[in-house]
Amino acid sequence: MKQSPALAPEERCRRAGSPKPVLRADDNNMGNGCSQKLATANLLRFLLLVLIPCICALVLLLVILLSYVGTLQKVYFKSNGSEPLVTDGEIQGSDVILTNTIYNQSTVVSTAHPDQHVPAWTTDASLPGDQSHRNTSACMNITHSQCQMLPYHATLTPLLSVVRNMEMEKFLKFFTYLHRLSCYQHIMLFGCTLAFPECIIDGDDSHGLLPCRSFCEAAKEGCESVLGMVNYSWPDFLRCSQFRNQTESSNVSRICFSPQQENGKQLLCGRGENFLCASGICIPGKLQCNGYNDCDDWSDEAHCSCKERDLWECPSNKQCLKHTVICDGFPDCPDYMDEKNCSFCQDDELECANHACVSRDLWCDGEADCSDSSDEWDCVTLSINVNSSSFLMVHRAATEHHVCADGWQEILSQLACKQMGLGEPSVTKLIQEQEKEPRWLTLHSNWESLNGTTLHELLVNGQSCESRSKISLLCTKQDCGRRPAARMNKRILGGRTSRPGRWPWQCSLQSEPSGHICGCVLIAKKWVLTVAHCFEGRENAAVWKVVLGINNLDHPSVFMQTRFVKTIILHPRYSRAVVDYDISIVELSEDISETGYVRPVCLPNPEQWLEPDTYCYITGWGHMGNKMPFKLQEGEVRIISLEHCQSYFDMKTITTRMICAGYESGTVDSCMGDSGGPLVCEKPGGRWTLFGLTSWGSVCFSKVLGPGVYSNVSYFVEWIKRQIYIQTFLLN
């Protein structure tokens, strides 16, 4: 029987599936089988023609990508955990990756001694004296804004640095953070010499000049302890053993970069175009005398007159001030010269604290006419005569008047003492006036229905005093600075956990849902002090509360009192940039109940300043190592002079609004002070006075971090009393 030639599966299926007049059962089965085979063949064809070429293309792209990055090795700047790096109020997460470019050391051919260590990122021709391989790298100018202090202008291209070009910003940002912390004078210079090694041309060859090992060791010694404070360590890829020292080669003039080598080389600074810093680095000449520490050692700001810096000069101490702070109502010069001759009022006008002019007749009339309400300040005073009697005096139209005793009541004595900030009256006497025609102010006939908030609102001029008697008043200041619940304890050196009742003015400033945010200090039954930076971005009083009489944040006590916040008053001159004028006043929703565990501290007199080497105490729930304690901590610190304190802070200016304290030996080895917490000193009689509020710096006071810096309460006492007076008598 003649057989048909073999057919392809598709052809057989096509024939089998062709229409027939009659279909048998076996023919139907064959049709179904061919349909399945046809679908499989189409799938195979799709894979061959579409998917497989796409996969091949992806593989090819992957091979190209791997060949591009195959010589790069990422080195992660790891911490002991996943905690964020906190620097100067900012949080830099662990997503900051510093990347190290590694070159194959097997390709390096060098005439250097076999024992000489070659850095991992060194190129073929990077070692001086190696002429066996030509380096195809060229020199290019350095244009990066953060590295203009480099004493040279050219680096290699392509960049043969510790980091890839795409990671350059992150790499330099790391050194910028260390630069802000002032852990090492030349830390930014060290980072820039790594990022942009100096291009050295030797005949037809060129190579990069990396930092010396001694330079790296100095940077590590200065900054490693700072990194340790936030659970970080010096990066392993910056290990100093891989760098070379100048002494390793005697036949080559320069094999590494060190700032000490550059001292005195004026030619490196481009003659008159740039300025040579005392540290040996160069900066553009236009940065000299601009008020900023561009040299890292302030040498660019030394010997600069205020006129050169376009600043105003205090006559007494040659201090330079910005023009914006002249005649602003806040004295900055020791002799107040910056606030004198600021306005020219007429003979019938008086000058407000902000230098505006207001009619003399409007002075102390019960209505605020100055925008700062200074025409209603100090309207009620006490006048001491030769017999040590204190007579009540009230000012009207800038003239002192005696107060007539006609119709006088004890409630008016209470109002007068309270208005003067002197507490409660203890003695009120009526004294017969001996003068023939004294100037009298008498009570308004219906003074009880006037609802006046100040005494001088209730008095009128021009009426006779029938009794011819004046008021002699003795006010008793509110008791403060006492610790009746504190047990006797011997003086200790260093820090420890405090006991309940030892610091009854300590309070906790809290906000939901975070809980404790800052420390605070009770200064009156309804008033608390803290620092201004605690309220940055959160100035809404409704979200805050103050907890007093608490020692353990995790366990409320029976002595605890909680008050909501009614008003927050930030100092108008507060500056976040320099953390100056860092103080704020908090008004509570209601008076506290004074107990042995909740009591106010005393405020100092404006002229009462702390002397260096005075010993005081700080308290707070601050950080101890890498955790925050629940129990209140206390520690004794020593006051340090402002001049000595300034030597620790190159990047910030220590002003008279600040106090510095700590232990240089490191005995207070836990950062116990909360922001806003008190620095108090014991005065004769066992009273404690508030002299400082924890502001910034380090209570640890290491040689790297410097001492703790506190807001100087003595400087702000007048401002504090003014604000309390305004809120109590003029606004409420």
C-alpha cells in the first residue's frame, strides 16, 4: 500500500481539521489533539521570537552595569544600632552611605619599599616616584563651595577620591556635621582633601596628594568621642593606617597633605586674592571680616574693626553690633550706649522703652499708650525717707504723688504690694503729712465699682485730702528658695539620682502624645521659666501642660500637681542660629498649691552675677549615655568664665546672656540637664536662687564637647518682671 509522505504537525492538523462531509468519532478525537499541539507550537514560537531576545537584552544590560560598578565597593558608616545621628538639632538617619572607591591593588606597580602600605584607593601612578606607569588623569579646578578653604585650586579628573562623584554631597555633609560640633579644628579641611586630593604634576605624570596619617589621627582623636556620644564610631574605611606620613620617603618632597606643612606659605593663597588663615588654610579674601568664622579658628575675624565689618561699635568695650539691634529697646553695650539718643521727643513728651514718644499727660493714666506699654510701668513705688518709713507713691503725668489715706482699705494695700511684685502687705500705717501743700491723689468716689486692675487707675487728681494722712506700707516678699521636705545630705562631687522634695521648683513641660519634652522652673505661684527653643514650631499653649512635684516620670506621686498652660511668652530677640536670648515665660492656667514638694525658687537681682569657680547644682531628666532616665538627676557643676568658655566653641559666640558651667575633669559624666532645667546656687540662709536655664552645650563637659551653656537669668530679670506685670495688670 502506498504511504503518504510525512507531514509536519501543523500540516497534519490543518488537514485533519479541514471540513469533511461526514465525521467519525476517531476523526473528532484527532481534531482535538491537533488543536492542543497547535497552541503549544504557537507558544514556543512566541517564546523564541519575543521573550528570549528580551531576556538576552536584559542580561546584556546587567553585564554592562556590573562591569561599570564592579570595581566599586560600598562601605557603610555603621552605628552600634539603628539610632539616628543627631547633630545640632538635626537628625541624619542611617540612610547616609559613604562609599569608598577601591582599585585593584594587584595592578599597582611601584618602586616603593615592599613594607610600605599602599592605600586601598591609590591608583597606578598615585605614589610619588613611581614612573613605571603613566597616569592618564588630568588636573581640573575645584569649584565645590564647601571646599574653598583648600590651599590649592586643582584636583584630579576623573575624581580619584574616597567617594564616588554621585555620593560627594553625602560624604561632605558628614564632615559638615562634625564641623558644626567643632570636634577638630581642621575636620572640614580633612574631608575636603579626601574628596579633592591635590593634583601634583610630575613631568608627564600626575597624581593625587592624600592626607597624611598624622592628619587623619588628629581628626580621629578629636571627633571619635563625639561620634561615640550618639553610638557611632570612626568609619573603618577612614582607618588612619592606610595613609602615609611625610617621613616615609626622604627622596620625595611631598607625599601627603598636612595643614602644618602649609603654614606661612602666602604664595599658596594666590597673593592678594585670598586670605591666609592662621591654621594655614586659604579662604577668598572677600570672606575676611564678614562676621563669620570662615577660617575655623576666627583668624579671619581678628583685628577687624567694626567699620570694616559694617557694624556698630560699643564705645566702652569695642564690641561690634549689627545695626538691626541698635535702638531696639534691648541694651547690648555694657553702658547702654546702643539705646541712647535714639529719639528726639518734644518737651511735653516722654520716651517709651522702644523709643517712641508719648505725651507726658498720658503717662500712668491707666491706659497703655506706648506700643510696648512702658508708659504704664513703675507707676506705683515705695519712697524711703530718713526714718526708714516706706511711703506709697503713685506717678501721674510723670510726677510723684502721695496717696491720701481717706477711705483706704486693706484690699488696696494688697493690690499695691502685688502690683510692685513684693508679695503680701505685712504692715499698713496712716502717717500725718507735715508738708503744707503736698501733691495728693485720692480714691475715686466709686472705686469699688470700677473693676480696675491697677491701683493708679482708682486714684484721681485735684481733690483735697481731709485727713491729711499718707500711706506707709511694708510689703513682705513671697517666700522662695526653701526646701522644707529635703533631707540633709552631704555634698557630693558628680551626678546622682535625686530624692523627692530636694528641688521643689523643678517641673516637667509636657505635650501629648510625646510626654516629657523639656525641664522648667517654678518662679511664682502662676509662673514658670524655661528656654525658648523648647517651643520652636509648637507655640500653641493649648497643647502643653506643666507637671510639678514629680520625681519619677514613670510613676506619678501623691505630691504631683498638673497645670495647663495659659500663655507662652518667647523673648523677641531669641535667635535659633546662635541660641542667644534663649528664654521664655509660661503662665499657668491657675495658681499652684504651695507645699513642701512644690515651691518657687528665688530670682536673682539684675546686678547679681555669678563669679567663676562658684559651685552650683543642675537638675533634670536629661540623657545618661544613650538612655533617658525616669528619675530626676542632680549634679554639682563649677561656673566657668565666659573667656574660658569661648575657647571651647569656635563656631558659636558666647555672650553676656549666657553662663558656662561644668567639670573639665569629667566628674559629672552624665548629661543630666534637660533643656529649660534649672541651674541654682545656694545663698546664705539656705535660700536657693535661679541663675541659669539649661540651653545648649554639654553638661558632660568633655574637652571635645566643651561645658554646658545656660541662659543667664540675671540678665533677664527685668524683662521677666515686666512681662509678668504686663500679663497680670495690663492684659488680663
